[in-house]
Amino acid sequence: MRKHIKGIDASPGVAIGKVFLYKEVEVVLSEVKVTDTKAEVERLLNGQKETRIQLEAIREKTRQKLGNEKASIFDGHITLLEDEDLVEEVKLKIEDEKKSAELALNEGIEEYCEMISNLDDEYLRERVADLRDISKRWINNILEIDIIDLGNLPANTVILARDLTPSDTAQMDLENVQGFVTEIGGKTAHSAIMARSLEVPAVVGTKEILSFVNTGDEIIVDALSGDVIIHPTAEDVEVYTAKRQNFIDEKIELAKLKDKEAFTTDGHRVDLWANIGGAKDVDGVLKNGADGIGLYRTEFLFMDNDRLPTEDEQFEAYKIVVERLAGKPVTIRTMDIGGDKALPYMKLPHEENPFLGYRALRVCLDRKDMFKTQLRALLRASAFGYLKIMFPMVINLEEVRASKELLEECKAELRVEGVKFDEEIKIGIMIETPATAFRAKHFAEEVDFFSIGTNDLTQYTLAVDRGNEVISKLYDTYNPAVLEAIRQAIEGAHAAGITISMCGEFAGDETATELLLGLGLDAFSMSASSIPKIKKNLINMSYAKSKELANEAMELRTADEIKTKVMRG
Ligand code: PEP
Ligand code: MG
């Protein structure tokens, strides 16, 4: 029966396809003593055989998509899978201790991981994550649990999940995934941000949708309005096919503005920059005519790995982006791990309040070696174009000074080593805590630029978790307190003579463009796909009139009054 569910529009577009339910099954390791040990060993070996077949298939797919070098990682996995000492150890646990195959394997692998973690061999230590990955797959195969591979789904798939991590999103095979729907999350959750940069239609925060759907059900996702229809009628399909076509046509129209500069009708120029999560997003940046990159979220480089990326690996990842932007600014943010971005191999402590906890600069200043590796890689890449460094989650000047000091140490080391870098490299901070917004002028005197992170600034000003759909109505950047923080940040920056951009999602919100222009924002940074739309708005606006609008709006008392005002103009 047709069912209509409302969610939050997180990434624009319309998807029409078939549901794929993405649910991880809970794995239970049986502790019941086995009687037929021969049969149990057989289960172990069958699981191993199946795992080998799967790993070979992944290796082949990786070879076709990414080449031999990346594919060879899976040769290493297959070698680990077939380690004879390990298999013998596990067999003994089954035969002597009468353990189930899955329990024996889990214990065997954990003991093995423990042993190599303590060795003085970095290469072997780094194999721990590989081993755990293999163990998970192998145990699933023993238990005959289907392993979900988001990179290998049928055509016209719409993924439905409770939530998707950024790495789930990164794994998706975009040729076949039409869109996705999640039960939790809001517009600024990182899965939503990833969806926008990949231009995949997405609706989030649909609460209990998973209990109404099954894999294979027909579905329509209208991510322009946040509507999801399960078992649509023939009429629905007709209406939404037309809506999807309209959306595509409009995109083609907007693409014609690609090379036009963003001057207002009275000649005021603003910069339109893109937010990216990695080098693979650069095609979209160039295609949409961005003036530069206002936010490169480097943490995805750390998250898509099973160990910390080395200085050389980071250097390559930054250099390629800087080179492709050919002299346009590339603002690279130092790693912002923590909050909703976990890094399993770093074993960060479990926290009750991760968004208020051990996150971003707090981790970096605590783990200086790791931070310096990133800073050195950034400096080295700065020799290849226009690279700016930005620090996230700042709350006090000591953090800024300590970070700058470490940067100076890195510069001194590179000079001694004779390695080139940009001696004039620009350093900025994100304004994403009220602590920095209120004291903007003082921070502005010690850095070269600011960028307002409204995603966090909103949650920290209002004490509203940005990813919690239960209170998503309260998460509102139009709340006058958040706008006041934005206004103070802009005034503080300009009082000290530095530029200020915005890289939070509010910068790509069409309804806010005139207000932000009027408040004096110098640059807007957003998902590349939003740039043409915002550019179209800006080139039809008067800077003088936007100032009047901003002055009037800031006198109003409630978010709704301000929204009504900005929407009417
Ligand atoms: C922000 O907080 O607005 C921001 C851009 O950073 P992130 O979304 O990565 O926390
Ligand atoms: Mg942030």
C-alpha cells in the first residue's frame, strides 16, 4: 500500500528506484561447547574459502576501478587470511577446547592482534586493522550472514538505513545508487554533507521508516521537499519523473553561469568557494566554476584509512588539489576528528558528549607528532599553488598560538632540510564556537582570515545537537542569537582588516544569501553543486539594498520574523 513519509531534505534531487535496506546484523559468537569438532573445523575452513572468493572479487573490482597498486592491498589480506600458524591455532581451540568455529576464530585473531600490536615493527602493527577486517568477514561467512557491499549494488538502488557514516557514503557505487534515506540525522550531519558533495539526492531524519519497507520495494525520494513515497502509484511515478527532469533541466541552465564572476548589480564582488572532502570532489569544483576551495575537510583522508596517513600520503593528497586549482585559493582545514567523526584505529576514549569533548584541535594539540605530520605535509604542498591553513574548533587564543608555534617549528625543520614551502602562507581559524565569535576582533589580530562554521556555531550557541532529529526544529541558524554571533564575527574580522568567509551549510542556503551579503560576508563556501544557484541570486542583488535588509532583520526578535523578512526582501 502507498505510504508517504516526511523527512528532512538533505541533498537536492529526485530519486526513483528500488529499496535496499542497509542493516547490520548483530553477530552472536556461540559459547556452547561443540561435540562434532570435525564439522566445526569444516565450518571454519568453508568460511575461509568463501572469504577468499570475496576478497579476490574485491581485488579484481579495485584493480579495474583504481589500478594494480590499490588492488595489491587485497593480496596482503589474502595472505593474512591464509596464515597457517593462525589457522592451526584456531583449529586447536576447536579440537582441544571444544569452542565453536566463530568463537575460536575471534579469540585466535584477537590474540594474534595483541601479539603483533606489541612488536617493534610498524608494518606488522599496521596489519591489526586488516586482520580485524578479515576476521569480521570470515566470521560472517561462518555464520552465513550476508555481507553488505555498498560498492556493489544493483542499478536504480535507493539505500535506506538508520544512519550512514561518511565512509559508507564514500563506498557507494554512484552509478547505481540513485539516492538514500536515513532515519536519523539533520541537514548538517556529515552523511548529509557528503551526499551534497557527491550530488546524491538524500532525505534524512525520517524517524521509523525502516519498519515500513523491505529490500526491493519501489520508492520515490523527493529530496527537494523531504518527501518519501513507498509503493508509489503510476501517477506518482509520472509526476516525480517530470519533477526529476525539471531539476535536471534547471541544473543545465545554471551551469551556463559557470564562468561568470559574482558581482552584485551595484558592482560588489564576492567570492564563491567550494567545500570538499577530498581530491575526488575537485571535478565538481571545477565543473561548477568555484573561485577556490573554502574548506577541505581533511579528516576523510584519515577516516578512509585503517591507520594514520603518512606525511608523504598527506602531501600527495593536498598537492593534487592545490595543483588542480591552479593558483586559486585552497583552504585546508587541519583534521577535525571527534564529534560524529570517529577514527577506530586511534582508539579515542568513549565520551558521553563527543561534540563537547576530545575533538579537532584538542586532539591535535595533545598528539603533537600527529599534528606536525599534517602541518609538514601542508607546508610542503603549499609550494605547488595557493594553500591556506585553517584550524577548527578554536575556543581560546592559547590554542591559536600553540598551533602557530608548531607550524613555525615545522617551517624551521623544512628550511634545514632544504624543502620548499610558501613562506607567506596564510593562517586562519574557523569561527564555530561562541567563544571565538564574541571575541572575534582579538582573534582577528592574530590570524590572516576567518571562516564561519555555522554547522557547529549553531549547535554550540543554541545547545542543540546538530545530528539529533528529535530536536531538529530547534536547530535553526536563523535564531537571532546565532545571527548575532555571525554579525559580531564579521565586524571583528573587518575591524582588524582581515577577510571572513562562511563554510557552514548556511552559506549555501538560498534564503540567507541577501542577509549574509548585507552583513558583509566576503566569501561564501558551500557544496560545489550549490554554487550556480547562489551565484544566480547574488548577481541579481544590490549590495546597498542587502545592507538595508540586514539592518532591519537584525532588529527583529524571532527567527520566524527574520525568515519572513528575508524571504519577502
Ligand atoms: C561547521 O561547523 O560549520 C563546519 C563547516 O565544519 P564541520 O561541518 O566539518 O563541523
Ligand atoms: Mg565544524
